[in-house]
Amino acid sequence: MYEPYYDIISTSGLFRDIEMELVEKLLCEIEPRIVSYKRDDVIRSEDHPLTDCGFVLRGRLLLIRYLENGVRTIVEPVTEGNMFGHVQLLANERRVWPATAVAWSDCEVAFIDLDWMLGIKTVPYISYERFLLNILRPVCSRTVKLFNLLTCFRTKSVRGKLSWYIYFQCIENDSTTITLAFDRDELSELLAIPRPSLSRELANMKRDLIIDYFKNSIKVLDFQKLKRYMY
């Protein structure tokens, strides 16, 4: 039943350096529950008990937090081959969902029981150390991304926030050209910038020959100018 998803599973960091035949055997043993969602469906709600973590097989979703005044804040996107909820795996405190997971497109998610993941060291044919490392890698990566996002928030000007965000994306992708995972509305939510101000500043940065862009693709033309607005 997992054959349609082998292309995603084989390239996922969760199963890195684990032979595919062992992955197949593992999936048959844990029997993850696969659920389909339509765009905008709520997959998991913030502060609800967390007993499993999700693995995105198709489509993508957003992790969102809602403030007391009802304002929605995007925490991060989760794309095919990535997990969500696993950060709480090693947490000692009460396990609850730290954010609301909402389908960003039609998607399919495989849910894996957290207690099973903690007990995987009893599975003789899988290296517990390797599996644990594969879980911790994205946790560390996510921590770095959130730290970078906090750096963006500390910058007061709209251009400063955009400069930091574009800079971090270029470093992460090792390229002067990046493709944003968000549309303009979602990027404005992520960076807490009013949508008109974001569009205006992007246009100004293009006019000043700092960046060029087309739809969701941005190319940095002058890194020295970009860095000038980061401090």
C-alpha cells in the first residue's frame, strides 16, 4: 500500500542511509495511518494532546499560531517528505501540539505513533542511532530557521526584515536566486509586514538594483547593498 509514496519516502531525511527494503519492512510493522485532506482543512489543533507526528506524503501544509486578538501568524511551511510534531518527541513537558497544522493544498499525511518511535530501539534491523540522528537533524535545522526568523523580527524597518530574510534564504540554498515557499500574502504574515508595505518595498529594492524578481523567484543583484540594510 506504500508503493505510490516510495519516491517521497526514498528521498526523505527521516529514512536517510536506511536501505529501502528495510524501510518497507519498517512501514509494514508500524502501519502508519494515512489521511487525505483538502486545502484549508485543519489537520491538528494547537494545545490538543499530541500522540503522533505527521509525515507529509503529498502536498504541503502550514504550521500556524493564533494570537489572542485572532491574528494569524505563520510559523513555517511543511512540504513533501518532511515531518511535523516530532520536535515534541524528546520533550519532557506535557505533550501538546505547539501550533495548528492547516492543509496549504490538498495533501496526504502519514501519522506515526510517538510511543512507537521512542521504542524503535527494540527493532533489530534498524540502527537506533541512525534513526534518532535522522529525527534530530531537522529539529536542529528548524531551530536555526526560527533563530533566523527572530533576527528578522528584531529589525524595525521593512527593508531590513526583507533583507535579512532574503539573505538567510540565499545562505540556506547556497544560491543568489531563491524560490519563495510563500505567496506575498503569506510572506507578509510570516514577517509581520502589511501586505502593501511588503510589495512596495520589494519594488523599491528592485528599483535600487538590490534584487530582481519574477513571481516567487528572487535574485540578489548586489549582496553588499543587501547587507547594508541588515544592521
